Amino acid sequence: MMANEKVALITGAARGLGKDIAEVLGRDGFRLYLLDILDERLAETAEEFGGKGFTVFTRKTDVSLHDDAFAAVADCIAAFGRLDVLVNCAGIVRFNHADQVPQAEWDRILGVNLSGPFFMTQAALPHLIAVAGNIVNIASSNGLRGTPYTLPYAATKAALISMTKTLAVEYVDAPIRVNAVCPGPMNTEIGADLVFQPTMQPEKMARYAGQRPAAEAMEVAEVVGFLASAAASAVHGAIWTADGGITAG
């Protein structure tokens, strides 16, 4: 099976890391099925990728909704007839004091960051197993170490890491690979939109920032591209950090 006959479904693909992951996989010959709740930005991304010669389908989807997730996978199969790679990239991060997180914010972050990958995985698993495909979950170095002011985000990313390992063990005898990538700070729109409140202590965040500059999203996307490829056929149940050494010690 040539890469240009394979299909990759990427959530959160309208901008940032998800868009760059889609570009890497499109460059590598995958046909693309892109999901995001930002439908106008998604249409712009699809038009841009079409100009690069990529085959692209898009669908406005809220991955936190079970029916949306299952409908998206069904539509992908209807469009392409197969699904080889699922990249769960959609995510939300907010800065807030733990005792000031509104329930609505907690519920939304939990829904997108954890329920979303769960629903997408449930829907995609039989199709991925049918073609010996793979899943790449976008977790975070926040899920590997304590990071202040990000409690809902960090908790969901730690859970996504656990979900990755659990799936890898449960399906160890099936023709599927499941891995996760844990980025550190990145130069993205989402990162630029974060609001650091005056009551927060920057010295608590300094240990998370690390000694190296924030990564470009494309640098992390290349790691995902490798894990999605046949070159990573021996990699299963792995949690790859792409954080400039933040979690190394």
C-alpha cells in the first residue's frame, strides 16, 4: 500500500499544530480528512492544501460530542473507503487558579481533550485495525509533570497518556499501533492567546519554560509524521516527548 492511497484523519486541523500535522502527512502522500469546530478557518486550510495538490475533505465537528465524532469517522469512510491514521490533536488550554476554574471551563476542557480522543478512537478502531493502521495522540509535557495554573488541561493530558498506554496493552495482539507525543511550549496561536493573570507567579512557570526557545509547531508535526509512518512500525505504546528537554530532569 503506497502512502498516497492511505488516509489520515486529524482533529483540530484548522490551525496550529493540527494544521502542521496535516501538512506533513499531506506532503508524505496521505489523503486528508480534517476536523475542527472552526469551520471558516478549516475551509481556508483546505483551500491552502488544495493548492499544494493534497486531497482534502473537511467536516465541522465538535469532538466532545459522541454523535459528532462517530458521524465524522463514518463520513471519512464514505469519502475514502478506509482510514489508516487517526491523530487526536484537538485541544483546549486555559490559565487559571485551581480554585477559580468554573465548572463550564472544566467540562469543556475535559470534553475536548479527553472525551474527544476517546470517542474518536472508539469510532475509528475497527477501521484502523482492518488496515493495520495507527493512532497518534497529542498529549503534553504538562501531563508528565506538575504545571501550575493548568489543572484541567494537565489532568486531561495525563489521562490521555494513560489512555494511550492502556489501548496499546489491550490491543497488543491486534494489527494497530497507538502512541502519543508530548510537546512542550510551542509558538502557536493558542499559546499566544493564553492570558497570564497578575495574581499568578511567573517563577512557578519558569521551570516549565525550559532553557531552549519554544518549538515551532512544524518541528513537533514532523515527529507525528514519523510515528504515523511505516518507518515507526516497531513503535507501540510509546510516549514521545518533543519538549526541548523540559521533562528530562
